Amino acid sequence: MSVRLLQLLCLASLALVAPAALGADGKTIVFFGDSLTAGYGLDDPLGESYPGVIEKKLAQSGAAHRVVNAGLSGETSAGGLRRVDWILRQKIDVFFLALGANDGLRGIEPALTKKNLQAIIDRVRAKYPSAAIVIAGMMMPRSMGENYAQEFGAIFPDLARENDLTLMPFLLEGVGGVPALNQPDTIHPNAEGHQKVADAVWPYLEPLL
């Protein structure tokens, strides 16, 4: 069995766990993304990743919400589209979409990335019309080409406007490019960086809960 297949099977199993502890007013929040969401390189990915930090914050406040970390390292928008139906087999109240970074790093045409993300949004809306959707923006360095960087960056505010989504302009705001908040690869946040990401995500998430 390949490592990727094993990851997908484990992720699907995690996503389908029954929320036994969910209270009457509790909501299920799904963070759907790539390695930035999965917690790549952390000692405790589930606990130290930004979804894990938010889960702890909710638990400490006494809120009965359930957090599902549906991040998968190496995921592209096309890969996310292929697996989103597995995630949608559970009830979802808030869907946090944080995909696209790997598309940009691979130089995938922005129009294709936008098409895939739109299809993911459409599937969430079709299955759970009342679910709130937050989309997190991604940015590419100018070294990818000025035009490419601009076209790529425009994907996320365009999707938010066209679909009436909550927009977080940049997932790694205040963390990206800061050596002390990132692992040696300079791409993935360390535990302190994920804490900062969680702090930045929270203002967009809290009103939806």
C-alpha cells in the first residue's frame, strides 16, 4: 500500500468518526487543505497545527464544537476535488478551504486552480447549503513571474466575491517569510508559527460559531 493511499484512508476514517461529544449547539468545522493545514514537520501535527490549536481554544472555552483536520501534505486543488466527497459524508457546519499553494508552486494555470476550487465550493454547497465557507488566500513569490503572481493571488478574492464566502486574504499573514516562525525549509510554519496562524484565523471563524 502506498504512503499516499494510507494517508487518504486514515484521513477518511478520521473524517467519518461520529461526533459523540458534540452538544446540541455544537458545530463541525472542517479545515480542508494541504501540508500547511496538516501540520507537516511538526512533532504533534494534530495538536500543534493551526486547526489543532483552534480545537484546544474551543475546548478551553467550553464550546462543544468539533474540529476535523482534513489537511493532506502535497495536496493540489485537483487532488482536493477528488477527495472532497469523502469529507462530505459527515455533517459540516463550517468549511475552511485552504488549498492552492501547491498549485502555485507547480506553476499550474491559475484558471485551472480556480475551476477546481469552484467545483469544491459547489460540492459543499450542494450537500450542505447552510454551511458557512471560509476561503483562505494564498500568495506566490514574484520570482514565479509578476503576471503569474498577480493572477494567482486574484483567485481567492474573486471566488469569495462570486460565491459570497468569508475571505481570509492570506493564510500565512505575519508568518510567511519570517524565519523564526518557520521550519528550516522556510515554507512550513513551526509550532509557534501555527499558533500565529491560528490567532489570525480565529477572527474569521469566531463569528460563524
